[in-house]
Amino acid sequence: MLRFHFTSDDLARVRIASGPDPMWETMLSAHLVNELHGARTFGAWRAQVVADLPRLALPYLHLTPSRGYSPDFLTPPAGTTDFVDGLDGVLFTHRDRLRTDLDRLSAQKPVSAWATDLRNGLVKAVDGLGATMTAYHSHAIEPYWTRIRAAVDVDLMVRARVLAARGVEGVLSSLHPTVVWDAPVLLIDNPTVDRDVHLAGRGLRLVPSYFCWRKPMTFADPELEPVLLFPIEHGVSLVGAPAAADAQAPLARLLGRTRAAALQALVRPTTTSGLARRLGASLASASEHATVLRRAGLIRSTRCGNRTSHELTALGYGLLSSSPS
């Protein structure tokens, strides 16, 4: 059992990440590549990834065994929504942290000569870490990132509703079936862990995750900034047509498939260029879709300088939530 002990200050400092963390998604997906879990959910994605996995990605898989410990330094405590920023955080890990984490890994399994050099902070080994993480991420995560983000955005919309209706304690109570809020303690049922984490005023950062599988998780080191990764519902498939395509068919018939996708993409506010990236469309096309949705009262647009940002209105949220799921 994993137990997070809250004070009143900690409840006031609970925060939810604004999107998926690419460093956690990269590491947790590597667990699934190393050993097949969740074949029904991840099988097609894993088959694609394994089929032509670059050799340069293999050292990263060596650091991320599917069972037991993976080094905490691979997921910087501050969190990020950008892989490049996160990678910088990994590569600037203090030598003491490298030594501590890799000693813990080597106590669990034999490590390579490269991992030993990394433990000692050798520049060539650290450069190699950047290369292998980039190779793995570029192959296994980046091509699927839009769908990962879309799935997490749906979860964030749900959390926002729960927060508005039931407050922070309601959010904590509804994270996952293995999680129980028994004030002032958050209990996570995990048969492989028996640990108490006293937040002591630091608060708790909640991170919805696509590749977090079966149960929430956190850092192995309780002294690091408190974070709790929790699994989301997988309404968006990473391979082929989205799993929710049939469920969204009525909305697509009403708005058109691309315009329905645009409405879904704006669960998290963004600019016109951001919408274009999420849709894989041109800037002019994204602007046209935003105009139609705005005139229908489904989104609102705000201009600041030469940028226009878009967000869902209550009507837009209502239309999405009333679509069958």
C-alpha cells in the first residue's frame, strides 16, 4: 500500500498537470516494449514499435526494465509537456543523483558498461543517454503524440468537471479504482509497495498518463517532489482509426468529421496554429473550422496581438459530453 499523508496546506497545493508528460510517457511505454502487458490496449502500437526499433534506442530500454525499479532521474521532478525541455532536465542531472539511481538499478539487475560510465557522469555516456532517449522517443512516442495528448485532454476535461462539482477531495476520490481518499490520507492499493509519503506542505502534482498501466505510480525516492501518475481511459487508439470513432459518429454527422475533431482538439485551449498542428491541417483550414465553431457558439476566440486563442464554451463542452461514449 502506498500512502500519501496530507495536511490542510497540501490539499490547497494539489495541482493537475496541463497535459501528458513526455518523459513519463517515454519511460512507461518502454516498460511495455520490454515485456508485453495490456495486449488488448497496446498490442498494435507495440507491434509497430518493435518491428523496426532503432538499435540506438536499445540502451534506453536497458535502463527501463518492465518490472522493478527504473531510475527516477529519467523523469525530472518539475514535470514538463515538452520532450526537449524534459531531456535537458535529464541530461543535467547531478552526478550524485546519477550514482544513487544507477546503484539502485544495478542492485536489481546487471547493468552495461555504458550504464556504469553514466553512473560516473562521463560526458560521452551522458551524450549517449541523450542520443538513445531521443531515438526511442522519436520512434515510439513522437509519431503518436497527437493521439496521446487527445486522450489525456479528454481526461483533463473530466477532472475539471469533478473539481468544479466536488472540489479537490472529489478529484482525489475519483482518480482510479485502486485509489481511496480516507482524509487526510490518500491510499493507493499496490501489493508490491509499502510506503508512507508525508507531503509536509509540498502538495501533490497529479499527472494523467496514457501508458501508466493498471495502477498509479510515483517516484521511488520519497524526497523528490511529490507526484502521482494515474492511468486514463483509453478512448483514443494509437494505431489505426481512433477507438472512439464509432462513438463520435453522431457528432461527426452533425459537424463533419474534421470539424468534430477540431471541437475535440479544443478541449485544451490553443491558438489557431496549435489547432492546425493538432488536426494535421493547414493554418487556413484550422482558421475556417474555428470560425464556424465560434459562430455556432461552441468555442470562443480571443485575439492578443497577432495570435488568436480558442477555447470551448459551455455549449461546446455540453455537446462533447452528450455525444455517446
